[in-house]
Amino acid sequence: MENPIAYFVKNKRKSLKLTQIDLAEKSGVGLRFIRDLEQGKATLRLDKVNQVLDMFGCEAGPIRKEENYYG
């Protein structure tokens, strides 16, 4: 199952016709971070994830293991 944040960021970026480089520059994170985020890397800094999500008017928060809908 795909990571919902990765799916959202990738689709939103594409719908706005932004490259990964564009998104990295506009959100103030590195290109490597954008690539890792869109590939669903499990261990990313939440503050940086929120920097990217802020570009789309969104924010993510931590979830407890029992709230994780992946099982």
C-alpha cells in the first residue's frame, strides 16, 4: 500500500506542473528529501514534511502505532 502523504505530494506537484526541483526550491528543502518523500521513505523529519505540505496548505502530525491504519 502506498504512503498517503507520498501519494498526495506527488499528485499535487504534478497537477501544478512542478518538477521535483521546483518543489524542493519553493519549499526550502533538498531535492533528495523530495525524492525520498515521494518514494514513501518511512523515516523522514516531520518538520521538513510539513515544510513541503505547507506549499499545499496542509500539515501532518505524528500518529501513534495503534492509529496506524497500515496494520
